[in-house]
Amino acid sequence: MKQNAKLDGLSGPVLMPVLPLRDVVIYPHMVIPLFVGRGKSIHALDLAMQSNKRIVLVAQRGAEVEDPEIKDLYDMGTLSNVLQLLRLPDGTVKVLVEGVQRVCIHQFTETEVCFMANVSVLETIPEESESPDVHALVRSLLGAFDQYVKLNKKIPGEVAASISGIEDPVRLTDTIAAHMTLKLDEKQKILEFNDLQERLEHLLGLVEGEIDLLQVEKRIRSRVKQQMEKTQREYYLNEQMKAIQKELGDLDDIPNEIEGLARRIEKAGMPAEAKAKAKAELSKLKMMPPMSAEATVVRNYVDWLVSVPWKKRTKIH
């Protein structure tokens, strides 16, 4: 890509008003509403509206900085058009902006009313878009982003279809990056790439990384859902059993019988293996309808286990 391209018919750097942004990076062709409340930012918008409605949008390095200085701003931003501006009763401004071109900031100037900057446009060298490597990367990026959209329910499905119709690789990377859930510094890094192939490769790596994370999240959600369904199903069955047992009038006697068998298991002096088996059968008995044939079999088996004289030893002659 090359710098110092013409801006509004002028060659070389052009002085433009600057609007610092918190927690957002604007890419070319991106349309987004912004709420502006800081005095210098509102003055920058006023200057833009008084001239050609163009302003440079630059991300802050730290969103927590309320009153940024020059050192708090990145040195690459996006020349943008102000599409709409609405002054709100509380003194803040709602503005709709559209990114136009990436710009390199050569020098910031902080005036009494706002930030200004000497900027020049970054343009793509046409030959870069025609290389076989770029074509292959574009195809891979489109495929990966389509998978990303299918996994990420926050992005409408039609986004992938609209992006697949973008033929310009530079615009493609801008548009995909704008839809990605990335940290601010990663979004800024994509904006700053000068080499188209490197930009595509980096973005492809980020998309594939996000796909891996989304697939892990999907597996975790699936396991949690299955566990919840199992727990709910067991609770429902237990409640059903209790209702049936209550209808049969046996509910009050069952806990006493189970507790009695549990005490007998502890006192029987069984070997560890036999004790574990007895407890397992007792757990099964708790889940069974008391009047069922299977419950009778299990109850008799546990009763037999605890009745065996485990503590007595026979003399060997």
C-alpha cells in the first residue's frame, strides 16, 4: 500500500479535525452511530460540519482515559463522513458516521478547542489484489468467516452472504474485521497493516482462533445442557415416585425401612467389597416403587447380605 495519496483533490498531508474514540475502531465502509459528550470531541464535529463534513476517527489506546492527550491516541485512523448529527437535550451529540479511507497521521496538534491532525490516505496498490496468494487467502477467509457466522449467534446469517459478494480484498478485510468480536488492540492492528497479504493472513488466523473458541464453548454448553436435562429428568422421576408412593400410603414407612437397612449395613462388619455392593443395592432400592417385584428382590438381597454372620470365624481343623 502507498501513503500520501490524494485527499479531496489535494496532494500531501491535509489538516483535519480529530474525534478520539473509546473502545471502538472504525473501518472504511463501516456505518455506526456514536454518542459524543466530551467538549473537544463536540468541537471537532462542529468544525467538520462547518467545512466538508469529514473528520478523522482515531481510537484511544486506553478507553478509561477521560481527557486524552496526544500520547493516548493511535497514529492511524479512518477518514469518515458525518452522515447525521443530532444535538440532544443534555448537551451530548448523537452522530452517524461512515468510514471512508484509512489515514496515516503524521502529526497531531492539540488546540484549545479540539485535536487536529495532518493526515494522508493509505491506498492499495492494484497489483497486490491480483496475486494468486491473495486470491487463495480471500477464498480461505470467506470460508472461515462463513463457519464463524454459523457458530456465532450474535451475527445475522445474511451477513456472510452479503460479504461473499465483496470483490475488493481490502474492503473484504475491513468488513470482516468490523464484524469480529476482537480486542481493541487487535482491531487496531488490522487497521494498521500496510501489506495486503499480511493483513489477510493475520485476519484469517484471528477468525480461525475465534472458531476454535466458539467450538469449545459449544461443546461446553452441550455438556451442561445434557447434565441439566439429566438432573431435571431424575428430579421429575423422583417426584413421580413420591406421588405414587404417597397414593399407596407407603411413603412414611419407606424412609424408616431404608434407614434401618443402612444402619444394619454399617454394623454388619462386612468386607469392603460386600459393603460397597450392599450400599449400591440400597441406592437402587430408594429409586424403586416399594410395591414392585424388583424392589422386593433387592430388599431381600440386602436383608440377606446384612444377615450373614460376617464377624464370626469358624475354626479350621
